[in-house]
Amino acid sequence: MDCIPSGMELFPAADEEQWEFIKRVIDDCDYYLLIIGGRYGSITTEGISYTEKEYDYAIEKNLKVIAFLHKAPDLIPAGKTEKDPELSDKLMLFRSKVQQNRLVKPWSIAEELPGLVALSLSKTIKTYPAVGWVRATEAGSSELLSEINTLRKENEKLRVNTPSYVTIENIAGMDESINLYGNYMNSLDFWEDPFNPKPQQAWTHILTWNQIFAFIAPYLLEHPSDDSVKKTLTKSILDAAGIKVYFDESLNDQVFQTVKIQLMAYGLVDIAIRGDNNPYWNITEKGKSLMIELRVVKTEVSETE
């Protein structure tokens, strides 16, 4: 199909150094193809499998995902399934995550996969054409590249010289609070009866602007997407609220937009629209200084008489 596969099985993810290499491989890809069978896979330090970590990264990078899920996991031979109950539960949660807001294709025997993959990939390429690889003989001339680089430098200069925030009277202080709220599903309730899951539960939590920024600031160094920041913030809030067993979590979008605008007004972040027309977050120099102040570990000073 004139595609160059970068199969993750070719790059065994044994440690964080290997993960950095895998991220670069995914960065070079136009599409992400996921096939889920009966095993969850090797576990990372975050407690999820490398496969799920790769999938999350592909979603964060806005790659088009083509997912194939085994339609009857209970019928997979025991030798090809997880024997550890905890890993089996993680696999089911992963399957549920993949099926959310995404079209997936079911499969039951391996012989089905070549045809399913060929049809789905071909349709995806036609529907969502990507850049692909360019031959060296077809690359831009040195003059064109030089012109692009000059424009890039001018754009960067304008960005640096333009204030990333505005002066607003009576803006709330960083120590003032905001009420955040959204929904989540208790994963224990869900897997107790997945065919008749209980309704989502509402959550609410009050945080200061300093606390909100402290939660997300380190992640902004990687210039994450809007969705990625929202997901990180939501998980951090639920953990802070003491809600530990959950999935399908959400943060009210209007609240999130207020958070985004408020942090922009403080001059801590700016938002850039990239070629895929999606917003991405950047932390400013002012934001980096505050991040270090909020997150650095300091020596405890004991009082002496």
C-alpha cells in the first residue's frame, strides 16, 4: 500500500531512554494502527502498558488512529491472554478507552486482519491524506528553505516582542479560588456490571490559581495540545479530591476555557494554532519562573530558640 511500517514490536520498550526513541518514531508517522488481542503488555513506571502509553501519545499528537479490537476476548485461547487479574482489568479499561469517541473494527481470527487493515487504512488515507515521505530530489530548494527560515525568525521576533497578556483591572489574585466541576465514572461500579453501568457521577473541587498552574506547568514544557492539558488537569484535580478509582473523567469545558484565558491573562501561558488547526499550549518565561517557585523542593527550616 506504499506505506512504511514502524512496528512497535521492532523497538522493545524496556526503559525511559527507549521510550524517548519510540516517541520520535511516532512523531514521524502519519497514522497509528492499533490491534488489541488478549494481552495487556509490559508495564511502565506509570502503571500502564507501553502499548497504552504509545496510544496515548499518538492521540496527543493528533494522529489518525485505526483500532481493531478482538470481538470476543473470553474466547481467546488461555495461552494468549493475561493470567494476572490486575493486568486483565487494565486491558479491559484500555479497550473501553479506545472505544470512546472512536470508530473501531472488531476481529475474531488473525486471518481476518490483513483484509480489515488494508480496507481501513486505504479509506483512512483517502479521507485524511497526510504529508508522507518526500524524496530528496523533490525537497524544496536551498533558496526556498532560506526564505522560510527568514520568515520563521521574523515571526519568532514578533512573537517575543508582543506581550502574551493584557493588563486587566481587578483581576483575581493567584491565591484566590475557583470552583471546578465535571463528571466521572467509578471503574469499580462499571466492571461490576459493564453491560448495565451506573450513571456518571458529578465531582466538584475548589483550587487556587496557583494550585491549578502548579498541576499543569511541568507538562507545558512539551507544548501539549488543548485536549492533553485538559486531560492532565482533570486527572490531577480528581486525585487531589481523593477520587482514586475512575475513568471516563471530564472537566466542564466552559470551566476549562476560563482556566485557559485566566492563565493567559496572568502571562503564564500562550496558545498557538498549528498546521492541524488545533490549539497548543506554551509556557512563557514568566510561567517557567512561577513553575519553579511552586514546584521546587525546598529545605525545611526548623525554628531554634
